[in-house]
Amino acid sequence: MEDNSHPWETLKKWFPDLEENTWQELQAYIDLLREWNSKINLVSRKDTDRLEIKHLAHCLTITKFLRLMPKARLLDVGTGGGLPGIPLAICYPQAKFTLMDSIGKKVMVVEDMVKQLNLQNAEVKRGRVEELPSKKSYDFIIGRAVTALPTFFSWVQNKIAKGAKHSPANGILYLKGGDYSAELESSGLHPAKIWNLDELLPEAELGEKFLIHFKI
């Protein structure tokens, strides 16, 4: 059971490999997200007091598996309030992140947060990923509960550069809640790996949350 009175101390225990300056930037981001969320609905208002545990911890679980070489290129599709793209850009300064959303007011907010955080390795784009030029390719495309898995896969599969210099190998990293088996069975998709995040971090009480990796 997490301690809501000191969420940052709790997070630091869960993610001991992150450095102090990273935590300062993450805290600045959550402060901005909380401030913006009071004006524009980016995440559920009922989660306002639990952004650190409910949203940030969920996104940071990716850092336990993802190892990026310099100049890695990542695309966050349906970034919403910058999740998971902004926390990951903070944690991986050596990589380049593109944060994409089709909703103009969300893009405006994320642009403001990136500017205020002085995140040099993140750019923000308004649009739909399926309309990106085919010559655009990324090492990883990430998404967090954007749409059904088969739909997401069809949008992004031709926009991933082949390669295995990072760990895991290039592909899709998708944060999915609830039962995913029916979606996978109906689509014939075969993940390379599925991590159960509730087992990884039981104290966070994330519920049925999974990180699914597809190799391309």
C-alpha cells in the first residue's frame, strides 16, 4: 500500500536507479500537469491528488526494462497530458522524443510544459500517427491506453526502424490495462514480451496493468 502523504519518497524507493536531478524535473512536470489539469481535462479529475502514484509510477515502470543508446528515436502516440512521453524524455536525455496528439488543446498544453521544463530532447506534433509520412521511422513507438491493440498496431507498424542495438529490440511498447488476450487472439498478433506491472510493483496497486512489447 503506497503512502500518499509522501509520494515522492515512495517513488524514489520504487525506482532507486533514477538520479536526484531527474526527480526534480519529474516533480516540476507533475506540478505543471496538476496546474494545467485544473483548467483542461488531461487526466481524470478524481486522480488529481494521486498523479504521482497513479500516473507517473505507471509510466516510470518502462524505465525498469528500457535501455536506450544515444540518439534513439521514440514517438509517443496520443500523448494527452504528456504521458508517458514527458517522464521518459526526462529519464532518457540521450534519446529524442516526439509527442503526438490529434487534439489541439492537448498539444498546446504539452508544448507549454516542454517549454517550461526546457526539455531539449522533446518535440510536440499535432496530428494522427497514421498520416505521418512513410519515410518517418522510430526505434520505439509508445502508447498508453490509446485504442485497441490491433488498431494501434496497424497505425504504427510501418513506422518503426528495424534494429536491436537498444534493449529490448526496436518495436512497439504499449501500456495496456485489463484483459488483452481477446484482442491478441482476434488479431493474430504475437507480442515478444508481456510484463505484468502489478506483479512488478505490487505496492503501487496499479491493478491489471501490462507493458506489451512487439518486435517488428
